[in-house]
Amino acid sequence: MVTLTNTKLETLRAEIDRLDAELLAVLEKRVAIVGDIAAAKQIDGNSLSFRPGREATILRKILERHSSALPDTVVAAIWRELIAAVGWIQQPYSVSITAPDKSVGYWDLARFHFGSATPMKLHQNPGNVLREVYDNPTVLGVLPWLTRERDTWWTHLANGGENVPKILAALPFLESPAGEFEDLNSLVIGRASPEPSGDDVTVMVVITREEVSRARINDNLGKVGLKGHCLDSRRPDGDDGDWMHLVEMPEFVAKGDARLEDLGRISGDVFIKAVILGAYAVPIK
């Protein structure tokens, strides 16, 4: 029996082999450049290589440019793996995850974002995650965001102190049509400074000596040019503590922004301070 050779098929397969080799060569060149960047920055053992603002900018550009038949989530997954892996090469880090009620969705959420090689640890109690991030500058924490009434971990970030972590990113950054992570949302915290991506949300806590309505908080924000809104108000320390008002603002607001000083001035004697908890890049829908 004579087997006819499909020369066209062989040619196409040879082209795929050639492209695979080319992709690998480009990948190795990219990794080498990242190594050179790490050497130039002289990263020490107590810093984070996690750059969520830049990562968000890169991923937005990639998804805007790609025009193949591949779904956005596949393209995003490829780049997320690459970004996470080369970041870990620059400076190894680990991720500590809060999963209330042992929900596997939070683990999947973090794994998709931080890649298959990043060390991760699961906790049911957010306090354990906060403790690990406070104690170790190379640990990132993933914590549920406004999903349950008792999720008040953000109040700890408003207390201040030398090693207080900042909010750095939001998960999921890209919604997946194949699995919606049980409608879960989380924020990533770490001992680093947030950076703008070009489309961001800043999280802030306004601290007052007595109870103030959310409507008044929102009105004062508008008067000083901050388009924020109050999500929650509570007195964490019981009847004798100060009031904390959780605010989100649809822009990147830095610690020294003059509008924060204006906010204190128009709020009157009831105002104590405004604390920037961090910022995150707006997720891609």
C-alpha cells in the first residue's frame, strides 16, 4: 500500500515548528532582559517586584492589539503566566490567600493572576493573611472585598504604622466567561507603594470623631473635586472609638494630594484625617 505524502500539511507543520523555535528564542531574550533590569535596580531581599500598575498597562495594550481567534482570557492567561514568572525571577515572593468557608474560588482567582509557579498559601481567617503581610515584605495578601458584613480587614490598614500594607490590585483583573469565580472579588495588599495604570480606583478611609452620614461624606468629597463615594461606615473599637468611613474614588489619588487637605478644612472639627489605603487598576470587563 502506497501512502501519499501531503506536502502542504508537512509544510504547515514545519512552519509551526519554526515559529515555536522563534517564540522560544524571543521568550528567552525577554527573560534575559528582565534579569538585566533586576540587576540594574539592585533589588534587595526586602522589596517586592510586583508592579500591578505596569502589569495592567501591559495587559490592556496586548488585549487591544491581538486579533486572532484566541479568546481574550487565553491571551491574558499566557501573559499573566509570563508576567508573574519573570516578576518572581526578579524577586521571589509568595501569596497568602483568604478563602472564607474554604471557597476554592478564591484560590482559583489568585492562581489565574499569579501564575502556576508562584508559591501560595490558603487561610480561612483574614487576620492570618494580614499578619503574614505585616511580618514579611515579600508576601502579598489576597482578601475578600465587600462580600460580607464582617469583612472589616480594611480597618487595620487605616490605623497607620511603619509596616502597614497598601492595596495594590483587584482580582479578577479580567473576567472569564468560562468561570466567574462564584462572583468573588478580592483585593491584593502588600508592603509596596501603589502606582497608577491610567485607569484606577483609589481606596481611602476618612476618620471622624463622631458619626457622620455617608451623604455628608459624599457631599464634602464633591466640594473638593474628588468624585468618590462612601461604601461603608463603622466604629471598629466599640462605643469609644473613632468612626471610619470607607471611600472609593475613580481616579489615582496620591497621599500628598492637595484636595485631601481641602477635605479636612471643609469637614470641620469632626474631621481627624484621611488615609489612603491604596489603589487598583480598573478590571477589564
